Amino acid sequence: MANSKRDLFLKRRLRVRNKLRKMANGRARLSIHRSNKNISVQLIDDVNGVTLASASTLEKDFGLVGKNNVEAATKIGAAIAERAKKAGVEECYFDRGGFLFHGKVKALAEAAREGGLKF
């Protein structure tokens, strides 16, 4: 029985998220979402169920609406690191969801690390 790409994605997302929950220790979660046209990231406090900071290519300040490439991901990664510092978060864990750690996702993670986030 062949699984659809969507089913495999959902299985991978749950597997990744469940592994990360075991190691969370109350740290915030840096959750990423990538569509065909945009990329967005949120810093979430799972204990209180609150979003602490977010950044997306949909924000007009960046001038990246409708762009989903490595350069856009790098800018979003730097922005989330800056906003996390303002929110008082230095350590988090990286929730890549069902996306592979490659290309845009990797560029976003490296930019966030260079910006001062530790994960």
C-alpha cells in the first residue's frame, strides 16, 4: 500500500515533534512552516500556549511577499533571532515539522543561530 506524500509528511511531522517534546525541558519551540510561496516561523511557549515572537515573508516590512527562497529564509531567520532577544528568549529547540533540514529550512536555522539563538 503506497502512502501519499501528505501522509508521509504528517507522519514525519508527528515523529519529529514527539521526539522534541521529550527533550523540551520548558524551552520555547521554534516552529517553521514553508509553503510554495512563503515561509514563516514562530517562537512558541508550549507550557502557556502562547506565541512569543513570529516572522514571515508575508510581512510587508521585509518586502518578500510571495518569495520563498534561500535569501528570504535567511532574512526571516535573522528577524526571528532579533525578535526572540526582545522577547527574552535565548534558548529554544528547532521544530522543523515534516520538512527536511535542507535548503531553505537549513538557511533559516543557520541565520537564527548567527543571530544569537541557541538550539
